[in-house]
Amino acid sequence: MKILRYPIPAEWPDIVKRPHLDTSLLNKSVETILNDVRQNGDKAVLQYEERFDHSVLSSLAVSEKEMEEANSLVSPQLKQALILAHENIAKFHSAQKFNGVKIETCDGVTCWQESRPIQKVGLYIPGGTAPLFSTVLMLATPAKIAGCEEIVLCTPPNKEGKVHPAILVAAQIANVSKVFKCGGVQAIGAMAYGTESVPKVYKIFGPGNQYVMAAKQQVSLHDVAIDMPAGPSEVCVIADATSNPAFVAADLLSQAEHGTDSQAILITTSEDIIKKVSEEITSQLAQLPRKEIASQSLENSKMVLVKDLDEAMALSNIYAPEHLILATDNYEQLIQQVVNAGSVFLGKYACESAGDYASGTNHTLPTHGYALAYNGVNLDSFIRKITFQHLNERGIQSIGPAVEIMAEYEQLDAHKRAMSLRVEALAEKNH
């Protein structure tokens, strides 16, 4: 990791830059695949599965027999862990249910909101070097609580044409409607356009590689909504002399092992912490099965020494990390200074992996600086809030003249007439 000491604020924008992703070449490939799936449906998806996932399939749908078989392949310990995580995720997201309040904005004018679930949602679950069965719970659980009628899950199969059993068990626990064996761009296209097997959905959720992200952004332009724009995963740890170096190093490495384009940032007020964390990283990295991936990720990562925690928080807010860990004893004093972050972990025991799996918060979060304007997935992600308004005769009297004059000055005569007819009818009635 690169070490930077006491950078001046003018240097901060360079410090918070993410690794540059040149998507110009892959965008054309993504567009070609999407068009093929749109035109040729299942046939195209099956061809791309053979080409990219090296899986020869006769059917895209996961069968009931395969779902049952998955239960026998997952250990009781993992199954219990999935159930615990699901329960906590359900508790946290159930508390987010929206209750609209009717407001009489003025005499005779009542306005309110009601929530309605998105009827059909699609979940993309990566299944490559790290099959993310935890993401099944993170997405399907709030979708079910929201009341989504159809929850469609796509995930790539292995070379034998099988889906990772833990993904299928998680799908059963979270009540996913249908599971399909398809990954990558072709899966996004299948859910965006619909095929003979895969239903068209109204919104697509889930992480993925550069191709998946590019596909999601392309289909979002005209065909379907997506959860959020996203880039590689990242963490920022803020530490001082009270922090545990071994814990901090473990948090940085847990992010680094996600992928070679992940990023980990340490911002600290202590030179000694930099030294001890560096030693811990060297020691812990050697023990990781994914150390090659983590090592490449650490090349994109930095340790930054700042003068105080106020400066640390200011730099973090400019970075707008996906995950922010306040690994200090005085974390409570720093909470109000958090402005831009996806999810925040407080104190030395709140490791990022707690939120990734089982604390109950959602791990589908804005990355690549999008936390400046986006929040992570929550219950609202799966609903729409529809506004209602009712005007009675008193309401026409209250706002009619204002509507007429505003419409007139905007030169929208039909708008004015729609109100004027009612004003006149009411005047005649009361004459």
C-alpha cells in the first residue's frame, strides 16, 4: 500500500481517485450480446453460457429436483448461518416499512403517499471465484417484505451445469420465485427483455464484474430500472492510536480479497498505526488463499497520515466510501461528521464482514464515489411511493385562483381551463 503523509487539501482529489476503468472497448461487446439476447431469447443465452461459462445446458431454469438436491449438499452449520442472517436482515428491513400521512395542505385539499411494490424484480448473483449466496438474502429478503409478486434470480452455473448449492438454499430461505442458470451480460439481457424462459422484470439488482455493470447501465437507458450505478468494491478505515492494528489490517484485507480492482484506504492520525498495520498486513496476507488477488488490490490502496480526526473525516467524506469503518474508541463523537458513505461500522468490533453477512444491514451499496448521491439498497428500493390528492369544493376555492394565474403566466391555457371550468361550475352552483 502506498503511504502518504500529511497531504494538503489540494492533494486530496488525487488521493481519492479510484482505479480507472476504460469501458469503451467492452461497451461494444456488451451491446452486441444484449442485442442478440433481445432478438433470439433463450437460444442466444444458451450459446453464451456455453461460450463464457463453458456450460452446455438443455434448460435455463433450475428444477425442483436441483433445489431439493442443494439442501442435501449444504452443511447444517451453513444452513443455520443463512437462517440467522435472513432473520436479522428481515428484522432490519421490516422496520423500514412506510406509513404515509394524509396532509390537508389547505382547506379542502388533501394530499398523501401510499407505497406499492415493484411487481417484478430481477436479482443478479455472481457465481464465479466467490459465489455470493449472501447477496441472495440481501436482495430477496427486502423484495419479499416489500411485496414484490415475482422475484427472478439469475446466476451463472459451473461447467457441469450446476448452480452453487448455497445460492439455491439461500433462494429457498428468502422465497425467490424462480432461479435461472445464466450469468454475465446475457443474464442482464434476459431479465431486461424477457426470453421464452426468463420473465422480463421491471428493476434489476445485484453486483457483478465490469461487463455486468456495463450491461446494467445500458439496459437502464431504455428498458428497465437498476438499483444503482456501481464500480469495484472499497473500504475506508479511520484509525488512531486506540485502534487495534490486527483488526484494521484484517478489515483492509477482507476488502482487498474481493477482486483485483478493489480498493482499501486507511486514514490515520498515528504513524505507529501505519507501521503496525503494515506488519500485520504482511503477516495476514501470507495466510490467505486469495492472496494473489488481495496483493494486486493493495497496489491500488493507500495509507494516509493526517493531523487529526477532523481532517480524517473530511478526507473520508470526499472519498465517499462504500464501507466506512470508524475503528476508534471515540467513534460516537465522529458519527455526526459522516456525510458521504454507503454503510458505516462503529468501533473496533464492527468489522465490515458483519454487515456483509449477518448484522441485518444491506451490503448492496454505492461504490466508486456514488455514495455522494446514492444510498444502499433498502426496502424503498423495492417499492414506489405514489402520491394521491383529493380536492373538494372548498379545495377549489382555496387554490383555484392560484392555479389559474400560474397556468396563465406559463401560457398553458388548457391547464387554466381545467381549473376555470370547475371554478365557474362551483360559482353557478352557489349562486
